[in-house]
Amino acid sequence: MLIAAHSLGCHAFAHWFAHASGVARANVAGALLVAPPDLGDLRRDSRVAGFTDAPAFTAPTPIIVVASDNDPYAKTSHVWRLSRQWDARFVNAGPFGHINADSGIGDWPYGQYLLASLQPAPVPDLADERLWVRAGDWPNRVRRDPRFEHRESAFRP
């Protein structure tokens, strides 16, 4: 599954992901975290007073953290530090405010591109062992070359 989170949802995801089991983490193919706010600046607001700073974590899961040059809720440098703390790729999307409907970006094609870049590649049919592990199919087929019979017979019972 792919995760897309915005603003405080980024911190909620980070808390969940840091404490999730290995099985739960394995189900996450990637995460796009857009415009995480600086909680230190928001502590004055009683609605977010319960949010604690997100813990640091590392994972093989690809994560992209996106910032804006002129986000009123977080400086680009703060979001960059969060991306390092979360072992994620940092992307500066440019001057788009809080990267929301008020930014006038519509469906935000660049965000769709970033999310699509996290999607795992489809597994080709040939990778399905049921299609090729049959008696007589490679790699199970034993091919005896008469030129090397003496060497092969040394290893056969």
C-alpha cells in the first residue's frame, strides 16, 4: 500500500511507522509526506498541543518528504531536517504555500508524479515460479553434454 499524508498527517504517520511491527511496515510500499508543519511553532494552538515531536526511524521503505519555499507552517530547513530524521528523500516543490487547495495547484500533477514514483514495479510473469518450475523446464532440466560426461559422472551417485 502507498501512503499519502499532508500536514499533521505526516507526523501521525511517522509516529505510527516508528512503532509499527515489521509485518505492518512491510505492507507499506512507500510514503509521500507533504508539508509537515513545525510542531514547535504550533504548540500555541490548543488543538495540536497533544502532538509530540515525531520520532526518528530508518527503514528500507521509500519515503519522500515534500516542502514548499513559502509554507507558513514550516521553514524549508525544518522540513529538510525532518526528512533526515525520517531517513527520507527531500523534495522542494517550490513556492506553493502549504501545498493545499489554497495554493491554486489543482490536482497537483507533480505530487501525482512523486506518488507514482513510489509505486513498486509490476512483477513480470516470468518471476512467477509456478510458470517455470515444472519437470523438464529450466533450471530443473539436466542437460548432459557428452564432452563432459566423465566430469559429470564423478559427481553423480
